Amino acid sequence: MVDRSQNALLGLDRAELAALVESEGEPAYRAHQLLEAVYRQRVESVEQISTLPQQLRLKLGEKGFSMGLPRIEKRFVSQDGTVRYLIEFADCQSVETVWMPEGDGGEAGDGTQAGDLASSSAEAGPSRNWDRATICISSQVGCAVDCQFCLTALLGVKRNLSAGEIVGQVCAVLKDQRVSPPQDRINLVFMGMGEPFLNYENFMKAVRLLVAEVGVAESRMTVSTAGIVPRIHELGQEPIRPKLAISLNAPNDTLRTQLMPLNRKWNLQSLMAAAREFPLRNRERITFEYVLLSGVNDAIGSAEEVVELVRGMRAKVNLIALNPGPGISFSTPEQERVAAFQQVLIRAGIPAFVRRPRGRDIYAACGQLKRTVEIATAPGP
Ligand code: SAH
């Protein structure tokens, strides 16, 4: 099979497009036109790049260049406005990407700070009921980390996504939703399928493209890791980087190793040391995510252990009540128990939020991304 992704323009940065243009004997300004077409106009085929002369479009097509915009295979629309996209790449592998419109000024639900703006949807026009939206992006097809409560783990890992495939998810969703940053307030979270830090180079190239070419500020991006400690150190040294979230999920090594086998390799001591050393920018905090599993890690005593772990750090904790799924043997704690856990953290001076589940009815919530297609499909927008 011809690997169409090899000649995809999406994924190339400014320097690579400049080199391509030069090797084709074209004037340098064509590189800028290509960047605009790929990342801003999100054109679907080379023939449609209206800023290029017809002859050049034909030539690029004949040479096998493609835009590389991935195909939206399916959309599932939740009652709460969340859309789960099944996005397919050139080799027919697919991942999930989630669109979460926000309009209530409530907790962001995305690993970022709780919403701070009152709703001003009237300004945005009649069809829009959100001030900002968050796109949750996948970094791998499947995942290798094997967290016991996560549906994606059941897939195993199929392959890494290229930088173009990571950015392509964002481009495809922006196009489908007819929005563009920075005019529209878009947050990105690398919290979909896969472990971004096991695909570090491609993930970081995608970040740089998203900042430079798609127009999303780095302060609007958050990457979550299950705890690949060496890459936490590396991220801290990046000149351009998203904010950091760490999936803590357990208050001690015994429990964490049961729930997240990677804790054998990078235990809590090394993880928390990396977190403490992480160089934070002005007003930045590290987020710790903590999935609450009934009767497993949701006791008051566990909350007190978390307080000891996090004490003194510029951090906040996002609590996530388990989103259930087939093949997952844990259950979701009662709301009162979640609230009691949160109170222990808050009383100790640690900002703690309960992440509002988004799109549970369509298997779009945290830990539910498994390319589930066998549920009712609502027509897309
Ligand atoms: N692999 C990275 C990126 C995925 S983020 C990471 O683990 O951080 C997905 C978040 O959802 C993680 O914080 C994870 O702990 C959480 N999660 C996984 N399964 C879940 C489930 N069934 N219910 C609620 N949250 C879950």
C-alpha cells in the first residue's frame, strides 16, 4: 500500500516547508502560502489551495503530496454538548478526539483552572452557547501503560501518532466546528488516548506547530502523563511547552503499583521529586489528577496521604470520579464521598476541584476512549 502520510504537508514546520518549496524551484513566499493553507484554512486537497497557481497545484498532486488532514469517520454527540470524534488516518488506524464546549463558567473539566469567566454567550451569536471550548487530543493509537481503571489500556498500543496526525486532530475538529483560534478561545489537552511522554518527540513537535501555526497559546495547553519521570524533567527544559498534569491516582506506592503498574519503574518518590523540581512559570501550577475508585483509594485516610505528598507545592488536585466501562472492575464512589475527599484537601490549603464528567453517555469521558462504535449515534453538527 502507498503510504500517503509520508507526503503529507500537515506536520511539516516552517523550515521543512521552506526546504520543500526551494527543492521544487519555487519562490520562498510559497512556503507561507502553504502554511496558511495547511494550518489556518485547513484545506482538504492540494488542488484546492486557491492561493497557488494551478500548475503548481497539479505538480504537487502528481508528486504525491497530500494535505494530510485526517478524515472524521464518526461523530457521537452527547446530551451535554460534548462531541466524540472517531478520526481516521491514511493507514486506516483511528483515534478519538473530544470536543467540549463550555458555557457555564464552571469547572473547566479539562485539567486547567476552573472556569473564571461568566457566560457571555449572547455576544457570540445565537447558535453558540460557549465562551471557550476544549479539545482533548490523542497521542497514540491505543496505550501501553495498562492502568487498571482505563478503557484505553484494553486496546494495548498499536502505534505512535506522527506530529502531523496529532495536529491533524485539532485541525479536523476546528474545521468541523467552524472555529479558529485565537479569535475563538480554544484550550487543548493532551489527555486522549495514549501516553504523550511515550511519543515525546512527535508530541513536542505538534505542540510547536500548534503554537506557531495553528495559533493556540502554550498557556492554553495541558499535557497529562501517567508518570514517565525522565520526560517530566525534559519537558521542564523546553522553551515552549504546555502546562503539566500528572495522573497521581493513588496516595502510596502499594496502591499505585496495583492500579498503575508503571509505578514499579517510577515510584512516587521519583515522581514527586520530578514534580517538585519542575520549573513553573509565573502563576503556573502543576495539576494532579486523581481518579476516585470506590472503596479503593477514596478513604479520608487516602486524602490525608495525598495532602502529605502535595504539601508545599504550587499544585492543585483534580478529582475524577471513576467513569465506568465494560471490562473495568472498579465502581464509582458516591458523590458525598467525593465531596468529603475534596474537603480534606481544601482544608489543608490545597486547591481541589471535582472534574465534571463530560460525554459519559457517549463514552467520551476520561478513561473511556476505546473507539466504541456500538452505541446510539446522534447526527453531527
Ligand atoms: N496517559 C496520560 C494521558 C491520558 S489522561 C495520563 O494517564 O495522564 C486521562 C486521564 O483520565 C488520566 O488522568 C487518567 O488517570 C484518567 N482516567 C483513566 N481512566 C479513567 C476512568 N475510567 N475514569 C475516570 N478517569 C480516568
